[in-house]
Amino acid sequence: MGSSHERMFGAALAAGAMLIALALPAIAQMTQANIVTVPGAPKIGDPPEASNMRLVGYNDLQHRSAYQPTIHHQGNRYIAYIGHHGGTEEIPKPLNPVTGQGEFSGTSIVDVTDPAHPQYLAHIPGTEGTYEAGGAQMTRVCDGKALPKGDPNKTYLLRVFGGKSHEIYDVSDPAHPLRIWQREGELTDTHKSFWECDTGIAYLVSGVPGWRVKRMTEVYDLSDPAHPVKIRDFGLPGQQPGATGPIPEQLHGMISLGPQANRIYFGYGTNKGGMMQIVDREKLLNGPKEPTPENLAFPEVGRLVMTPWNGAHTVFPMPKMPIAEFAKDKEGSARDIVMIVDEQIRNECEEPRQMAWFVDVTIGASDGGVKFPGPGGERQFLRARRPLRHPRVEREHGAGFLQEDRVSELLQCRRARRRRPRSLSSEGDRLFHSLDHRGDRQALHQSQRRGSLQDRDPDQQCRDRRSRLHLHRRSRQYRDAHSRAHRCSARRRRAAMMARRKSTGR
């Protein structure tokens, strides 16, 4: 019994294999026929493409994944400080040939003075962890001679220590970096910070325990890199400790234009729920520090809320940009532009398309008046306005009252209104009109009995007969036909009136 089943199973497999073998050429032919190829489209194996540039040199960075590079002119050399993600499951600690040891990915220091022959100088290990859970992604570099209290003979590197802390290194000798400061206490996360070299003020993306998001802002005075002083914590209202309700999207990074421009641009959200926030630098540094909703909102100048599908990974200010199309304009030929760049995280179109956006922030850039339309701002153009009881009179003489010289004209039109509602306004084939005109007639009768309605509160007129607003479309054929019918009806009335006059001899 078992052997017969085995023979039947083997025969079925052989038949299936034969069917597959016979079907493969047909499937391949159908697939090839359905593929649409674009002439000139890149193919796997094509050489790399370049526009206005060419590859000069290359360094494999010890096979570590690179995130943020900072190129710094240091003495008579150009040094690249490159932040890395953590390692992979297969290689959590890539080999450092300089030391001969496996090290968690951190910061690579490379001499790129001769770009054709870059020289790897040193690697500063980062935290344990793979991908974004480890490494040391961010780098910023300042010369001591630029910092108000720095040593003029030294150069300083500000970097993150994974998602746990911030560190400062003396990299005056790039091949032998020396750590001089590390933030006390462990954070929940870090990311792309910003350091003003001329003032020493640093805006550190941190996850301070107690805050409702993993990334907010710590403001530090790093004018003396060996002795940092914390100024304050900052974030969006709703992110602070003790807040309730919805939590705004967390911070990604910021760019400061320094004390002269007095603006800092913050980007929230990576690939969803993005927002650009414009902050008054002076108010941020010298305003009230307690993280209350009022104090957090105090330095904000304006904000632009992106769509739920897009983030604000990087907000890059480009002040005083000349616009070629506006070159001959008397004013506004140069604009303050902010480029907002999203980050595409998922591959193969598995999330909404992320893009680059250009925002004009010229108006109010110096007086604190930056305003952006929020959701629902268009309602002011769509909102129906009251009173609607006396449309024709109000349109010509103002709103809210009747003119006595129009009373007889309105009374003469009452039959036409009974047949066809009169339009309030028209835009193309869109008509606004009132279907309830009994309020008009009541108001007119009251005016005849009690005097003019002029200067009365419109809300006191016919309160129980509120007009209703309707929006509809009428076809051109309907309008033409109605117009012809109206003209014919008028001609018949005139002919009947003339016949009566002749019969009476008048």
C-alpha cells in the first residue's frame, strides 16, 4: 500500500516537473513581452553616472556605514570627520587596521588634503549596537581661535556617543584624538546637533529622561569646550514632562543663522507628520527657561506644518537668494528661502513619496511676523455670510437694512421671486440663492406699517424666518430655455394688456 502511494507521488512530481519545464519558456516569453523598457534607462552593471563632477579619490572607511561627514580646514590640511552608524549582525565590530582590533563603529578621521590619495588617520569607537542603535552618527568641528573661550591652538570635535550621550574631543592632532568632556547622565537618544563656532552656543538633539519624546533640544554654552554650561531644555508644547494629550512629532535637527540673523530653523519628523519651526534665537537663549507650554511657545516666530505623509528631516535656510525671474522687480528680487528635505526610509515605493520643498520666509523674517496658512484656513472664503434676507439691496447699498426707494421695486418683483428664486451672486455656473423670500415680504409689510427698517439690527428683523443658503449648478441649456420662456411670457402679458385697452377704448 505504501509503495503504491510512493509510486503515485513520484509520478505526480515527475509530471509537475515536466509541466513546469514546459511552461518556463512561455512564462519567460510573456514576462519579457510585458516589460516596458525606456530607451537610455540605466541597467544593472552600468558604470556610475556623474554630472558636473568626477570621482577623484576613495576610501572604504574600514567598511563602516557613513552618516554625517564634516570637512574642516585645519592648519594646512583638510580633515574629514565622518560619523558612522552601528555595525551589522554579521559584523558588529569591524576591524580597525590601524590598531589591529575590532571596534564598534564610531567616528573616522581622514586626511583628504590630497583627494586622490586620502589617508585614514584614526577611528574613535562608538557605542555597542547595530545600525542606528549604535555608532556615533553626528560630527561638528570648531577651531579654538573662533570660540570665545577656546584655546587658539586647538581644534575641537563635538560628536554623539551613540544614543546615550554627547562628547567633545581635542583633535588638534587628528591622528591622536583626546576626549575632554562627556555629558553626565544617559540619554534616551541623540541625533544631528548644531554648534555656532563664533559664539560657542550649541543646540544638542537629546532625549532627556522625563520628556515625552526621544529627541528634543538641549541648549549648551560650549564657548569653553572643556567646561560646558547648560542653558535650557526646549521642545514643542506637548512634549515636555507632565504634559497630556497628543504628542507632537519628535525633533530631527536644526540649523542656526547666528546672532545677526537671530533665527534658528528646527525640523521635526523624518518621513511623516513633519513641521518646520522658526525660532527667535535671542528669546530662546534669554527668555524664561521653565518648560511650560507658554515658555516653550514664547520664542517661536512661525511654523509650517507639513502633510501627514511627509517629514522635515532637514530644514536648510538659504537667505537672500536672488530669484532670476524677479531680477527686474523693484522689491522682492532676493528672497529668504528654506529648503525642506524629507527622508525616504522604506524602499520599493512602500511609503508615500518623500520630496524636497522650498518655502519663502521673506515676509516677517526680521520683525517676527512669519505666518503660514493652517488647515482650514480657506474657510474664510467659503463661509456663508449673514444676513441673506435682502440680497439685492445689500449688494448695492450695504448690509443689514432696506432703502425706502427700493421697497416698490422689491414688491413688483415678488411674483418673479415666487416662480424663480433670485440669485445672490454667481461665479461661472455656481449660483447662491435664497429659497425663502417670505421674510422679505414680511419685512416690507412691517416697513409699510411701522416705518423704515433703516439702521435697525438685521438680527432683529424676521428672526423666525431665516433664509436658507443653497448651492447648485444650472446648465447653459436650462438658462437659455428659461430666459426664452421668460421673454415669451412677458410678450404674452403685454399683448393681453393691449387687447384689453382696445376693447375698453382706452
